[in-house]
Amino acid sequence: MIKKFIVILITIISCQVYAQQGTASPYSFYGIGSLKFRGTVESRGMGSIGSYIDSLHINLRNPASYASKNLKASPYDGESRPVKFSVAGSFSSVGLNSDTDSENASTSTFDYIAVSIPLGRFGAGFGLLPFTSVGYKLQDTNPMQNDRVDFRYEGEGGLNKAFLSLGYLVNDNFSIGVDANYNFGNTQNSAIQFLYDTNGNIIQFATRENNRSDLSGLNFNFGASYKGKLNDKLELSATATYSPESSLTSKNDRSLSTVIVTVLGDEFVQNTIDVDLSGSGLEETDLKLPNRFSLGFGVGETSKWFAGAEYVSQNTSVFDNPIFSTTNSSYENASSFAVGGFYIPNHRSLSSYFKRVVYRAGARFENTGLVVNNESINEFGISFGLGLPVGPSTNTFSEINLGFEFGQRGTKNRDLIQENFFNLNVSLSLSDRWFKKRKYN
């Protein structure tokens, strides 16, 4: 067990050392950034569904999963649920395309660390994962003046989520649970306007507006899970989650800087003054986190295959950010639909390693809820995944999980940006049994 903790720590340190900005999406300019997917690499490989729950994998989308029933088909012979660890990171490559130009960007980031501990009919979990991410560099050009740059916008930061979860096994088929999530972090945005003389030469001095918001708040997520036999082989799964509306407290700062702009566009700050936001009531504001509801179904054969679907609805039309709002954006209610599953040729095979590999696939379609220039920003993705068993199968069940996703976000209509992205996700999932029954005295 100590060796496994060492591996986890090395993995976390590696993720942090090589982590870059968590997103390169221009749509992270809006609100509090782009929402990060809350789920494991296993889930992402199946189209991001959260409707599959067992006692060997952590499910970050439904807290009822922490109290799932023992699997007699597992390496633990039904004696006790294993303690589970999972840590993950990802790499994303995105092509940004408009009607007139295209760019490429890439990011790498830490995704999550999570622990699940069985406690009799209860199960507990805790961990840390990103909630939103901000990372963009945008320029507003004037096509009537040889595409000269009039404005430049930059942003960075995001929110993290520390969670503590508790699940309870009501009976052999039904479990419930709750997540308590503490959200914290900051977003930083700046905008600079470039001025030109009558000959079209850039004026040396310009003004930059800097905004920073430090956000924090608590929200809850309630979940339920049902799993029952349809016949000797087939098993039905049903899941549901609900997150009530909550709020974030935003402590805001704004400053104005005089900058010297070179002919190459480089900026050098000369002086900065702070803006008093107390008079306008913007020094401290509240942001609503909309309620969220999900419903999932699936059918499969234990340790063999599973196929499922999940629908998510979110009341994002109530969202507003008074400290950093734009005239060309608004929010509508968001929704998503995903399908996916997995297949294992023979999880007990001794002759072929690849027969014990978990093969995953899925697809998803999402209306993000963001509306820019009267265009709804939608997202589509097709994913594939592999679960590669590691360690001796007689007393442990651990995996290196790989997930691959190809997708598209946004549109080129109304001078917007269309993103074509590829995501590579890697996780290390470790399971071990801490609490064993004594068979001999």
C-alpha cells in the first residue's frame, strides 16, 4: 500500500510540474470560465455518462456510488468493497477557426484526485478537481483599417472544487448519497485599447483595465442509484442526481494601468491606480450557480459489457456576472445527452492480457447554455477508452485508463470561433482491500 501511495504522489507532482493553462478556449472569456467535466477518465471514455456504478471504480458524478453493493464476481470474493484511489491528468489540442483565420493551441492540466473508503453500509469519498477554467487571448481587429488591432483581451484562472461525499446502501439494490462541494479560486481578466494617430501609427501610451474576482462558495449534489437483475445474466442500472441552486461570493478588484505599447505590440506598465468599487456596489457580489438534474439508465452483464445513456439539464439562464458582463452574450438553459458503454472479452483470462482489457466508447451532444451574438454555443464529442489492468489479479484490481475524445465546439457563424479539439486523458486507478475478514483464529 505504501508503494501505491508513492506512485500517486509522483503522479500528482508530475501533473503539477507540467501543467499549463487549463483551457485555450475563447469561450472561457464569458462568465466564470469554461466548465470542466466532473467525472473520471473511465466515464469520459464512455461518452461522459455517469450511469454505470460498481464497487471497483470511483464515480465522481453520483455520490450514491460510494455505497455500491459488493461484487461477488470481483477479485475480492464479495468479502468487502475495496478502498479506491484515482488520479488523472489530460492533454488537449484545439484548432481555432474563423471565416478569415485559424490558430492552434494546446494545454495540459491536472484533472482530479479522489479517494473512496467503504464504511459498512456507508461509503465515503473525498478529493479535489477543477470546476471552471479561464484561458484566452483575443484581439478585436478593424477590417476597414488593414485589420489593425483595436482591443486585446486576456484572461486566466479558474475555480477548483474540494468535495466530501457520503453514500448509504439502503438495500442490496438501492443506494443514496450526497456531495458537499467547496468551490474556490479566482479569475483575472484584462482589456487594453490601442489608439492610433491620423497616419495609422500606434500611439505609445494606452490604458489597460484589470479585473480580478476571488470566488468561494458551498454547494451540494444529491444522488440515487438502483441496480437489479433482469434475469440470470442481465442487470439494469438507473441513476439520478440533483444539485440545488447555490451561490458564489465574489470579492472583486479593478485597476487601471497606463502602459507603453511598442511597435511590436509589447506592453510595459508605467503606473497603476485602483478603482473604488464600493460606491457602485461591485466590491462584493453574489453569483448564482444554477440547479442541475441528471437521469441515467443502462443495461449490461456483470464484468462483461454495459450500454447506457444519460440526460442532464441545467438552469443556466439564471446565471449573471455583474462585475464582468458583455453586451453580446447571454445564457439559456443548458442540456446534454450522452450514450456509451464498455466491453471486456474475458476479465478472468490467464492466457491473453488483451482479453482482460476494458474497451470503452461513447458520444455526447451538449448545449452549453452560452449564447454569443445570438448563436447558441453547442458541443459534440466522440470518445474511446481503454482500461489496462495492472498488478496481480488475485488480490487487486487496478487500471491505467486512457481516454481519447474528438469533438467540436462553437460555430463560425456571426464572426464566432469554431473549435475542433482532441483530448487525451490518462488516469491511474488503484484498488486494494484494507478490511479483511479473518478466516482462522
